[in-house]
Amino acid sequence: MSIAVHLSSYNCQCSYRITQNMSAKYLSRSHNEIYSNTQAT
């Protein structure tokens, strides 16, 4: 039972980390787009 709990918590951390990476990439990409748009005008 403790092993199952450990695995579930590990999967939760892994998915959380993946979500953080995806949001960070999305934020940096949108920031770059905004920056380039500001530079263009």
C-alpha cells in the first residue's frame, strides 16, 4: 500500500512538473511574440 501511495505521489509530481514546463514555454513564447510586436511598431 505504501508503494502505491509513493507511486501515485511520484506521478502527481511528474505531471505537475510537466505542466509547469509547458506553462513556462507558453509564457515565454507569448512574451517573445509581444516583445517582437512591440519592437515592430
